[in-house]
Amino acid sequence: MAVQINPSILSADFARLAEEAKAVQGADWLHVDVMDNHFVPNLTLGVPVVESLARATDTPLDCHLMIEDPDRWAPQYVEAGASSVTFHVEAAAAPVRLAREIRAKGARASMALKPATPIEPFEDLLPELDMLLIMTVEPGFGGQAFLDIMLPKIRRTRELIDKHGLQLWLQVDGGVSASTIERCADAGADVFVAGSAVYGAKDPAEAVRALRTQAEAATARATWACDH
């Protein structure tokens, strides 16, 4: 599967979001972290900003909802212009119904798991999804150190995806950088969210290209990719 790099605007300058979106030319998606100060201890942005950002860029928006009651709010992000919407399974009351509603509205449906949430109980849900997000830090704040203990979970998730023959994207988010992206790709991830590693670079677009090159090289060597 093709490697995808999704810069996280959580690390961008919120006063210049339209310019910051253009600064990552060549990115596959813009990753938009929505936090409500309830599900996670941070408050970021909501539907109006997503609407404005969708009008300001041609890069599709990948909205990661770290919020309570995503069953109620997630469809509004599709209507606001998001092309992919991720909800947390820990917060969703009816994840299958929600995934189907997101898809019915025309967006890709994605489910996220916090570090302590195992993948195995949700194996039967995987066919309802377009992407699964493994958090590689505790959600809530950017700039955290990558949790190496998540690598086995990424491997197990990739094994389950392959077991069922699914065309399911496997995304990682948290501490993804030049020093960690190859390990994530080797474990089975193919979609990479990078915040400070991109927006903290002198040339964000070049940072995207460099991360892609690293991930593609690691994927080419990975045993899981060789089986496809």
C-alpha cells in the first residue's frame, strides 16, 4: 500500500492556518486535531475552523476527534468539509452505526485507539472502517515522545487486517519523526501523522518529502509488505 504523510496542524501557527496548509505541499492529507477539554485535557478547534480550512486548501482534511459524544458530533465534521473523520472507540456509544453514518455522508470512517486500548476486542469491527488509528502517545498534546511499546500493537493490527484481507489504512499518530517513522512502517503502519517533525522544520514541504522517503524505504524492506 502507498505510504501517506499527514502533517498535523496542531503544531502549526493557528493564526496562519491557510498559509500553513500551503506550506506542506505534497502532503496527502492535513490532519486536524479536534479536542474538547473533556475527553482529553486540551481544547483546540471545532466545526467553524474546519469549514474555513476546507475552503482554504485543496489538500483533503483528516479530522481526528478527541471528544466526548462523537456519535452526535462526527457527522457535522463531514458536513464541514472533512474527507476523513476519526472517532475514538473509547468515546463512541455505537461505533458501527457511527462508521456507517460517516461513510453514508461521503467521508472515510476511521476509528482511533488510545495506547491502553487493545485492538483484539474490535477485530469484528474492522470491515466497517476505512482506517484504524493507533495512538503512539497519550492523546491531548503535541510534541510528546513516541511510545515504543506501541510497536507490537501496530504489528498485531496489521496481522488482523491481513487476516481478513482488508484494504484498511493503518495510521499512527504521536511522536512520529525521522527517528521513529521507519520503525512504525516496519511494524505495519502506512499512514503517518507528523506534527512538530514537519511544522518545526525550516522547510515543512521538504520534511514531508524526507519522511515519505524514509517510510517508503522501510516499507519496501518490511516482511508484512512483501506478503502483499
